[in-house]
Amino acid sequence: MKNAAFLLMGLVFTAAASASEAPAPAKPDLNKGQATAQVCSACHTADGSRGSPANPILQGQHGDYLVKQLTEFKSGKRDNPVMKGMASTLSEEDMKNVAAFYASKQAKPGFSKDKTLVTLGEKIYRGGIAERQIPACAGCHSPNGAGIPAQYPRLSGQHSDYTELQLNGFRAGTRGNSPQMVAIAAKMNDREIKAVADYIAGLR
């Protein structure tokens, strides 16, 4: 029995030692990420900066969040024919590299377009709409729009057109890869969505 016990302990320690010696995950390669980003540049510009208002600004976005979105475009969980075609050619390593490249860039500030909506947008972003149980955007995306890595994207400075399009997609159910946002957007009207999107564009 003693020999069996010692043998078992030896196996446990050997397994633990093997686990502790496992190689750390390779760090993303920014040079490879930049090379992949060249393919994305037609829609997102070479460094993910302020391109077409219909497309998202990727500069400064959390790498883990970008990997999640690319993975879901590839699987079809997030429905977008153009992005599905692009993501389908990428390996997991490619996704991590290009996401790290965009995340390494300093996002440039944006500006609100409709000053008449900024007050309403700020009210909803910071305090929500209690009577309809719409939570404050700041609760998940932070007061300055920096977001929380992996979970919630950076929003500050994002194109208002793009944010409005995504909120409308959540509300209509055509973008269904975030049940939480689908539930929130379903309670918002057109003016509230436009106001929040415009406030976010100028958030710093």
C-alpha cells in the first residue's frame, strides 16, 4: 500500500511539474498583423483609423474583443457576408496578430455631429432610462467609453453612423451575437439610438 501511495504521489508531482513547464502562449506578432491589416485597409484604412463612417474604427480597440468578433464572423454567429468572407481566410493566429496590431494604435478623438441630441445622448449613456429599465451604457463601456477588455468594446470616438447601425441591428435582431445588447436596444426608439450614437462619437 505504501509503495502504491508513493507511486501515486510521484505521478501527481510529475504531472504538476509538466504543467508548470508548459510553454507560454506566443505573443502576437505585430509585423504579421500589419501585413494582414493591408488586406483590411480598403474598408478600415491601413491602421484602422477614421475611414468610412459606415465601417468601424479599429484603432485602439481591445484585441480580445476583435478576436471574438472575427471568430464569430467566421462561424456565422455574427452575420455579415463581407466580413465572413474576410474572416474565413484567417487562422486563429492571424486573428490574434491583426487584432494586436489594431489594439497597439492610439485612437484619434471624434466629434458629435448633432449638437441638439448630445444632451439626451449623455443622459442615456451615463444614467440610462430607469422607467424602461434601460441601463446606463457607462456601466459596461465605462464613463469615458474605454470599455472593458474582452467583454465590452471601446466606444469613445466611434463613428456615430456605425454605432447607430449596430444598435439598429441589435434592435431588429439582425445582429444577434450579444443577447444583452439585443435586449437593451429593443427598448430604445430611433431618436434615443441616434442620440447615444452621436454622444459616443464625441466621447473622450
